[in-house]
Amino acid sequence: MDDSTLQVYTILFVVITIVLVYTSRFFSARRMPRLSQGRVPGFKRLSGWVGEAIEAGRPLHLSFGSAGIDAESAPVAAAEAELFYHVIKAAGSGDVAPVISTSSAATIPLCQDTIRRAWAGDERRSRAQWFPQGPRSMAFAAGLTATMQVEDPSAHVLAGSFGPELALILDSAERQGQGSFAVSDQLEGGAIAFAMADEVLIGEQLFSAAAWLSHESTARADASVQDVWRGLLIALMAILVIIEVAGQLGIASWSLVLWAALALVVIGVVFVRRR
Amino acid sequence: MNDDDFNWLPQEEEQEAAQQSRRGLFRFLPRFRRGRGGAAASAPSEESSLSGRRGLFRLIPRFLRRARSAPTEATAADLALEMGERPVEQLDDRLLALRERAQSRPEQETVSPREALYDVDDVLVRPEIIHRPGGVISPLALSKAQQEQVELLRDMVGGTALPDDSQSEGGLLSRGKRLFSLGAIPHLLVSILMLLALALPFVATGFSEGELPPLAFHEDRHGTTTAFNMLDNLTLDDYVLLAFEYGPTAAGELDELADVILRHIFAQGSKAIIVSSNPITIVHARNVIAAIERSVAPVSTRLVENQDYYLLRFLSGGALGLRDLSRNFGSIVNTSARGMPTGLGFTSLDEMTLMVLIAERAEDVRHWAEQVATETDSDFIAATGYAAQPLAEPYVYAHEDIVGMFIGVRDAYTYNQILQANYADYELPPRREDPGTGDGESAPTPSPTPTATATATPTATPTPTATETPQPQATPTPTATPTEPEPELVQLAVAPAATATQIPSPVAEVIAQGPVNIRRRPNTASDILALAATGDIFPVLGENGDGSWINILLPDGIEAWIASFLVEQYIAPADGTGGGAPDGSARAGDGQTVLQFDFSLRLGKTRPRFYQANPPAQGDRAEFVLLRDGRQEEQRLDAMTLGTIAAVLVIVAGNVFYMMRALTRRRRASQGN
Amino acid sequence: MSRTQRLGIAFSAFIAFAVGVITTLSLLLGDRPELYAEFAGAPAFARLMSLPAAIMVRLVAITSAVTIVIGISNLLYVHLGRVVRGAFFSIVMIASFALTIWWYWSKGGDTSLLAAVQVPIESALAALLFLSMVQGGARVLNKRADIWGLLFVTVLVVVLLGTVPIESLGPVRAWSDWLMEIPVSAGARAILLGIALGTVVTGVRVLLGQDRSYRG
Amino acid sequence: MAEGTIALLSFVLTLMVFSYVLGDLPLVGHLYRTAVYIFVGMSAAFAAIVAYESVILPYLQDIQNPETSWTALGNSTDVAIFLTALLFGLLLLMKPIASLSWLTNGALAVVIVVSAASAVVGGLSGTLIPLIVATAAVPDGLATDFQALTNTLLVFVGTVTALFYFQWQARRDDDGAPVQSPLSRGLRNVGKIFIVTALGAIYATTMLTALTILAERIGFVFQFGS
């Protein structure tokens, strides 16, 4: 596929996404009460930690990792800010303000903002912590572990962009007996989170995490756009594979494509209805 | 898991949370916790338990501080009651709700055993607490006597009602807070075992386990050979964009690869343009080059910044910086890392002969693939550590421009072995008198000409009419001069995976009055690789965006460009791929898959590239390769082998233990029921 | 919520929408004359279209570099507060910061401090990751005592053994290669696709001014 | 700095970090943390130095000398962009001041939106579309090569089911509990097999990277010691 074709498809995809984002809000008003989130594991113990934070006067620690608003991970940072908003709001009656850490300097204002919007206590001064970034952000991880031994949070909510350095943070949390919830948009971080964190989300779930905690139907509508898109992608891949295999076997024709598409649509509809 | 409606701290949950946190010894130790909180806020050096109100806690509002020092402050409900002293309308919604709930709590709940024993804190005398915050293992420990006191107290207030200790993982003492908790000892043992295993090859001489990496790359699915050969085809006037996306963290793993690739580039007299989206890596790149320079200092002139290599300004903004690079290459390439002009006059990334990405994270591969590779036609090679391999692979398969990858120290080892073999017959230039003080004005390849042995003598070029090239410089570019390659070398480097297919391949026949120019890049400013005569036929690989240039394959396996109006394209018959092309083109046509325009859709890469290794040429600065100091490579590889085995043993043992424990617990539970 | 605040929210949402749409259009349509080759002024138009993206991307990239000041002021703010009270580690940190800058400037850009101090510390920390990860790997079934934990550990062990270059482990290497080639590749692709999908959908929402992260 | 000094410092600092293994004994714990704080301070310093030298300095020179221009956009545009960026930085620094939030939010919005635009375009053209195409790509000669056929189909099935695992919505029954058909649950479990396999393999390769670095460090310690 040459670059121009790629660009044309990119434009097409952007347009479809925009349409979906706008229409989902419309449909959400009618359909969302019936369709709801499925099982998103990973939040089981979070409420317990939040309670413990309130009870024991320990802070919560939330971290963006290296997800920054000035980088490609800006959508990740935006989604996590939303998640943190809900978590902090739940912890809002504690007496120690939560700490948000980041290794992207431009994200500090977002941290401060999130605390200010969500934190009900009086202590609204800067509880954002920055540590220098690196390709593997060791400075961030090491500085964080050293600081967190002192802050002694009840739990770490690590949602954002983490690489292998996550192992150091989680190991330290384990040794200190602090809870940990982790999800990363980097796969190394995701793998380490799966093995070492108390609660874990995988990959894409980090974008729908906030919707799960939120009670607003718009948030669910937004997350459902991903579901629709995912269905479309699966169908697209299936059609492409069918066409290709048929082409190699010499039985390709437009009618076959149409039949295949029709069959997929039928299967999809049946599936959606039965689910 | 099936919690359907996630409600933050609903009534039952709140009580449960309150119970949880009062589980175990937790509820008897308000002072302890306060002590720890104080240490938390202040520096470790002033960690007396009296520091509770110092430090960061000075900034806590006074009423909250009072709340903290009250003996009954610990529950959220109590706190909300405390907050009740404020005007109710000032309270937040959630606090209001909490307050209501607290006020409606049953009476017996508020009279907790702790309130009945409110002076318990004074019984557990503060100064006797052994306090170790900020440490790695355990911030808090109790003396044996204190333990006994605590046990006594627990019995007094009905410790039997407390949950079983083995299950209360949220409790205080079961969370590894002791100095020598049972959990810490395996930790220590495992770490020491690992370190010993790794140290063995370094101390016990002659100890060796496992095989060393092969002396040649296997032609595998990573396109390693292609990548090596592309680097081997660089020549004097080639510029390589070297993306240095690893920092000191990965120095232990990727320095080897970066070092050997840089030496290869320098040895052929090509120029490296180094960029990075991370500030530290630029500084690190400078140190890597300095180390190379030190190793060749006795015999070679110094590498000159902005002449032999370029360190560009760092691309701030992560992926955005990379987008900036592909959009504004002309201006970025103009500024060095020190904020000085570089004197490079490029305008587009397409003018780079090759791009090499050395990245420690898959994330960086992704960013480069997304922000740069899609914006340029230049070929792309990725070199990563092991960690990034599973993630970088999908991109190597999926992207048209990413041709191959090197992985980790084992590939670095093989790479170096091939280079050493290639340059084995070279003699080092004579030792210089004053190492390290080369004048900056020296030509790019000032090293004394190595006395090349017979195997490497350049022969007359078979490229059509190459001798009549109107280039100002007299020397034909070494790439265009395939020699009699050493048999060994070909064995190492020629891609054997060329699956011969019988697909008709498009060719281009020169129809204009020759000689016509064949250029390296699809623009007239690019240098001329060869001249073609009327009637010459070349296999076609593709064309540029507007079809004005056609990408052709030269007989010696090099990609080049020719203006489309000079040639006529048609599909060659299936048997003689390359048709009447000049000699050697049969190989070039092999394995060429072409987008077919009939119905059969063809996805995936359409332009497999085959490059032949280019034997070292005269004028190469072989000292860069030959003076590479050994870096305990064998021992390190042995250490890795042992370390891996030890790690597997520990992992298996640990998990078997936990599995058994889980099984016995389950059985006990079922028996209990 | 005061009227000023409401106006402020509307203002930033409007800015977000306008800048987002213009930048996206420019990124998609700029510098691609082949996309609209039909009319004569296409190349010039393509260049013009590419300008907003070039300017905005450059602007944010420089802003990103400038914001390092915010990061450092945050770090110093946190630690200077402790230095006043005599915290050893905060003094160490600030001294290290000051010394590095002084050294660099007084020695004319000498970066040997990086090689002497930062590289060893950072490398050693990255090396410690191995120990942490071994411990973590050994405890997987403690955290996740189910079939998935078991699968995770099995794959982990097979892939680790697959890299050990000992003759007798040949079959394991074959399994490991197969794993890497088929299921791992499929799983990694799916996760990457999923993250890209989430990024695109969330990104578009941000572009359209529907995200509240910047609404204060 | 002399090479000997560099090696000595490296040796001492490496050992200081490795003291982490011994845990938090009174003096040993301080060694590790001292090294960490030295490192944090130095990283911050180098980040600042490089950001100043390679990004800000060229623009300062641009301002001083209107004749020169580092970029193709021209001197005045450059200076304007740079000054705007400085202003944005200042606004972001003032973010904690609540009364100015209407102004500072604008700067935050521009930064996040431009990044998001870049992420959307890059994510689509760099990851989403190429990976879809690569997943759906079928190698030649399927009819004859059974192995290739099964492999391709396995990768395809794995990718699709693993993608399906992330499906978020589920229908609720009348009580509000999410309902999943057996088919849906089965597909998700198949997908999870692929995901967990991938995560396990990535954990292993990440360990190998760390192991390589550890081997290098230990080698260095012994090299220095001998």
C-alpha cells in the first residue's frame, strides 16, 4: 500500500470516527439504559483501597507514567485524567490529598487541574510530583519508589504509559504492602502489570476504565464507539481475508464479496441480538 | 467481578472497608500510624515519632490537624462528624452524604472497643518503636515485648472476633512491615542466587556454557541479512539518519549494536546524522561516538562533528517531535544539539539513503513507524533490544519501508563477527604520532590507503557506460562496482530466501536516446549512480507518488530511480525475469511479488528488497572495525545463559510453591465445609 | 459556577475545536498533491494546506521543551521545602542538580559526568529490574491463582528457555519460535490495534472539544 | 574527567545501587537512596541543559540576529512561534492559579489538541491500517502449502478473538446484571489465551533485556575489580 492510498484510508477512518462519536451521543440517550458495560475486572479492590486511604489518613498515589499531553500519548493522558477524576472524587473525604505523579513536565498542569476539580478537601495545593523522563524512565521509577516509601500511600493507581520501569514500582509497592492497580499502553508495562500488580487492566481497557466508574451515560456512549469500531474492524479484516483466499483459489468475484459481506452482517446482527 | 453497578463506597461497603482497616493490629495502633505519617511527610533524618505535625503536615488545615491528633479520628464517618463543625452548606455533596450516613449509624457502632481503651496509645509507649521508614524492606518493626503486649491487648478486647490472620492480607503486620519478615528472606536469597549465577562466568575462567551466536546471520523473518547488506552498501556520500532512541538505561544492551553500526558506517566513509526524541540520549550518543574515537585514536584522525557525523537538536514533544521531523526536516537538520548550524542542506527525509532506528522500547518503534515511516520513502532499519522484539515485529511485517531488524546483543555479536571477517585482510594504517589532535580541515576519508589484498580489488564496473559518467568526482561510487566477492562472504550474506516465483514482472525499457541518468533518489538533485543506454531493461519496483519517477533495480541489486518519460514500462514474460536486462538481473527478479491488478487482492509487502553484501572497498576506514576492543562478550553471553537458567528455576519453584499452597487451601476449605 | 468560568470553558472548548479541526485537516491533506491532482494549483495548495500543521506541531514541540521548566520548578519546590528542614536526600538531589549544571557550563559542555555518574546508576537500576522481575515472575500464581496465571508462567518459562543456547533444549527453542511467530504475534497485534483504536477514538473526541480534561 | 576517575565513580555508584538487594539495613538503605537522588537531580539537569541548548538557544539567536533563520518558515515566523511557545509555557506554569483558569485552559487545550491530532493521524496511518492489512495479508501459494494456511488463519483468528476480548458492552438482563451468551464468552476466552500468551512472552523478553544489562554491569564490576 503506497502512502497516498494510506492517506485516503486515513481520511476515511477519521470521518467515520467523527460520525460515530457524534451519533453515539444521540443513540446513547435511547439505548444505553439497556446496553451496559460488561465485565471489566480490576476494580474489585480499588474501592477497598480508597476506603483505607480515607480511614487511615494515607494518601492515594495516582500516576500517569510518561503519558503526556504534549506527546502521542495525549489521548491516553486525557482518558486517565478522567479515570483519576473519578477515583479522587471517591477518595474526596480523606484528610490527605492524593498525589499524582508524572514524568512528562507538560502534564503537571493536568495533574493539578484534576486534583483541583475532584478533591473536596481543603488541601488543594500542588500534590503533583514530577520526575525526569527517559526512554525507560528509570529516574521516574526510582525517584517515585524513594518518595513513596515516605508518603506511604494506601495504594498506587498506575494508569498511563509505563515501560519496564513498572517492575521497580510494583516490586517496591509489594515490599511496602501497598496495593497496586496498573494498566499501561505500552506492552512491556502491560505484561509486568499482569504479573505483578494486584489489579490489572489490559491494553485498550484503559480507555474505557473511566466510563466504567462514571455514572454518566455520555461516558458509556463514548466507550461504546470503540465497540462499534472494533466490530467494523473485525468485519473488515474478515472480508479482506475472504477476498484474498478466494482470489488465490480463483473463485473471486464481486458476487462472492457481496455474499460474504451479507453473511457477516447477518452473523453480526444475530450476535448482537443474542448477546 | 460481576459488580454491575459500581457504586463508590455504598453503605455496606463502607462498613466493610472500615472493618478491614481496623482489622488485625491496625486498630490498636493509631499512634504508630501517626508516627509513620509524620515520617512520611518529613525527611527520614528527622524521623522521630514526634514529627507528626512537622513537614508537609504543617500545611494541613488546622481543623484537620486537630482531627488527626484526636484519638477517635480514624474513621471517615468520624471525620465527617468533625466536619460537621463547619456550616453544613459549605460541605461537598459527598461529605454531606457521608455525614448523613454517619449520623444515622447505630449507637453500638460508635462505641468501639478502642474508645473504651482510649489510653491504649500511651500503653504502647512510643519511643520503643523501632522505626525504619524509607527503607527498602520494612518501615516499622515491633520489639518482642511489644508484640506480646499487643497480643495481650488483642486477647483483652476479644481478638477472637478478628479475621483469621492468614487471610487478612490487608492487615498491618502481614504486609511485610517487619525488618526481617519471612517474605524478605526469599527475596534476599533469590537476589543473591541470581547475582552469583551471573558472576560465575566472570570469575571462573574458562567456564563456558552454551553456544556462541552464529558467525553469520540466518536469513530469517526479521530481514536481518537485508538490513546488514543495506548498511554494507553505503558509500562515501551517503547520509544515514540514525535515530538514537535509547538512553543510559539500555546502554548495557544496545551500546553494542549502536557501536557496531556506527563503526560500519564510519568505516565506509558515510555520514551519520543522529537524532533523538529524548534529551539524555543525545548526550549519550556523544559519549558513544567519543568511545569509538578513543579506540581508533592511535591510527586515525579524529572524527569531526558536523563533518563525519551530525548530532541534531533533540526532538522535543515525543512523537510530536517526530512529526515535526518529517514535516520540517529541512529546518531541524540545520541545527545541531549544541544549537549551532550544521551546514546540511537537506529539505526532505527522502534524501536520506537509509534510516536506522536504535530503540529500547517498542513504543519508540511505534512512534517512528507512525510518525516518520509513513511520511517518507527512505528505507528503514530497526535495531532493538529483546524487550521490544515481539512488538516491533508486527511493524517490520506490516510496513513497506521497514526492511529489517537487529535484535539484542546476540545480533551485535554476529554483526561484529561478519565485519571482522570482511575486513580481516586489511592492514591498519600506521600509528600516528599525535593521536587525538587531528585537524578539522582534513578530508572525510584522510586515512592512509590500506593496502588492499587481492580479494578486494575493485574491478571495472559492469554497469552500462559507467565510465562515461559526467560526475565531477573521478571516483565511481564503490557501490556500483561489484567485485568478485569472496565465496565466504556471499555465503554469509546473500539472501537464500528468494522464493522463485513465476509471476510476470513489470520491466522498464529505456526508450530515450541514451545515455540517460540513473539516480539514487527520485529527484534531479540526487547523485547519479549509473548511466543507461537505449534499450537497457530494468525490473521495476515501483514508482513515486505522482509517477514521474520509476524505482528500478540495478543489476547489482541496488535500487535506483529513473525518470518515467525516458522509459517504457511493460510486463515481461514470466520465464526470463528481467528480460533483456544487463547481466546478473536474473537474481534481481527473483522473488519479486507485484501488486496484481486483477481481482486477487494482494496485501502485505509488495517490494521485497535484495541486496548483496558489498565487499570492503579501497578507501574504507577499516580501523574503525578492526580496533574494536573486546568487551567480555563471551563471558557476558555465558552469564546470560546461566542467569536465564537460574531465573527459570526460581520462577518454576516459586510458582509450584504457590500452586501447592492454593491447592491445599482449597482442599482445606472444601473439607471445612 | 460564575459567568466568567462558564465563558472560560466555552472559550477553551472553542479553541480546542478550531485548532483541532484545522490541524487535523492540515495533517491529512497537506503536502499531498497527489490527493487532488486534478486541478492546476494542486502543489501550491498542498503546500498551503501543510502550513498550519507545520506551525502548530512546531509550536507544541517548543512548548514541550519549555515546560521542562515547570517540571524542574516542581521538583525544586518539593525538595527545597525539605532542604530548609535539613533533609539529607533533598540536599543530595539539589546538589546533584546544581553541580551538573555548573560542571557542564564551566567545562564547556563536558558530558563525562553522564558517563561517570548517570550511566552507571541508570544501568544498575535497569539491571535491578531483572531481580524484581524474577521475584514477580515467581509470584504470579500467588497473585493470579487461575488458569491464566498458569498459562502466563508456562509461556514465560518456554520463551526464556528458548533463548538458552544449549543443544539439548532444541525442542523448547522450536516451541518458543512457534509461540513467537503465531500466538504472540497475534496477541501483540490485537493489543496494539486495541490501543490504537482507543487512541483514535479518544483523540477524535478531544479534537472535537468533547473532552473535559482541559476545561478546568 | 580522566578515564580512571570515570571508572572508579561508575564502580562505586553501581555498587551503591546494587545495595538495594540487601534491603534496608541502616546504612545500606541510605546508599541506594543517595544514588537514586543523585540520579534524579542529574537527569533533571541534563534534560534542562539539552532543552535549553538545542531548542531554546537557536531561537534566542534568531531573535538577536534577524538575518538568520534556522527554519524554512522565515525569521519572523520563527520568532513569533517561539514567543508564543514561551507564553504557553508561562500559562501552563500558572495553571494552579484558579482565577486565571479561563486563560490557562486555552493553552492546555491547544497543546493537548495538537498532540491528539498527531496521535489520531499517526495511529491510523501508522498502526491501525498497516496492522489490519498485515493481519489480513495472505501469503502466496495457499492452495499447496498447508502449513502457511494454518499459520495465517491462526494469526488471523488470534488477532480477531483477542480484539474481541476487549469488547466492552454487554446486554443486561432485567435485573441489570450483564448477560453473555456462551458463544461470546467462548470467543473472549479464546482471545484471552492469545493475549496472555503475548503478555507472557513480552514479560520474558523484557526480562532478557534486563538480564543483558545486569550481565554487563556485573562484568563491569569484575573488570574494574581485577
